[in-house]
Amino acid sequence: MMRDAILQPDTAHKMIMQPNCLLAVVQATPAPAKAAPGATTNSFPWAGLLVVVAIVCFATRKRSIGGWLLFFLYQVSVQALYSIVMLADWLRNSSHPSVLARYLILNGVSLLCAICLLAVSAILIVTRDPAWVRRLGAVLAAIIVIRGIVLLVNSLQLRSSSPSDILSLVFLVIYYGYFSRSERIRRVFVTKDWGQKSAQSASA
């Protein structure tokens, strides 16, 4: 599929100009391709994985690292992995230096954003330092600005915007508000008293 896109400039241009989405479980779902005679198709069950993750996040909602926070960590991890896999696939299959250069310029920023977001999130979870909550908020704010600029460029050049890119920007804004106002974030990383209230009620 990648090679077919490289052979077709219009298709390659559209694939290059579409940035990776934070909702990688939606955007990483491969498009159906025609299989060669006698070949077996192998598609990853993204929908099933999403259901499993949603159940796990709901079941762990009363834990410190659970609920929407756990779902955020899942999304960030999948996005970083997906960006790296897509970049490796382009490096392996692209035979046109100009097409590859445009892809690296436009999607290299998305890859760096995904890796940076994953790294800051991991440090926050390991250290539980409230200072990293503010840094994560700053990273999210920067990515929102970058995504907005890329979305604007796509709209001006392609005269259209991908719904998944718009949804990605919306969810980034939601997560920025989540890390700024969430009681879970405050009690887990700032006051560090998550679970103490329920424990005191049980002992009373």
C-alpha cells in the first residue's frame, strides 16, 4: 500500500499532509487492501483492543493510576509506537527522496511531539512530582498549537480537513483541561492523598 501511494503523487501528497492523530487506535487502523491471490490478510483487531482497554480503565477507575488517566497513558504509548512504525515503514519502502523528505519534514514534528509527550508522562508517573504536571501541561499546550498550525496548513493546501485530525485537536484540549482541573490529578500528584478518604471511611 505504501509503494502504491509513492507511485501516485496525489495519494502520496494526501498521506504526507495528514499528521498523526493522538487517537492512534482510530488512525492506526490500516485501510483494507486487495490481497494477492492465495495470500491471507492480517489486520490487527484495533476495535477489540479498544474495548479491552476501556474495560480495564473502567475497572481501575478507583486506583490512583486508572480511569481516564490510564486511558491517556494508553493513547500516548500507542501514538508514539505508531509514529515510529510509520516512519520506519516509510524509510524502508520509499524510493523517492523528495517524497521521503516531505514526509520527514511534516511528520517528524508529530513524531517528536509523540515521543516528548510519552517521555514527560512516564517521568510524571514514576516520580509523582507535581512539577511534572505543569511540564506536561506545557507540552500539551505546545502540541495543541502545533496541531492547530498543521491543521490550518492542511486546510489551506488541501482545501479540506481530516475529521480525525480535528477530533485529535479537540481531545488534546480536553486532556489539557483534565490535567489542569482534574481532582484525580490533584490528589494523586499534588496532595498525594488519593485513596486515604476511602480508607478512613472503612476504618471508621
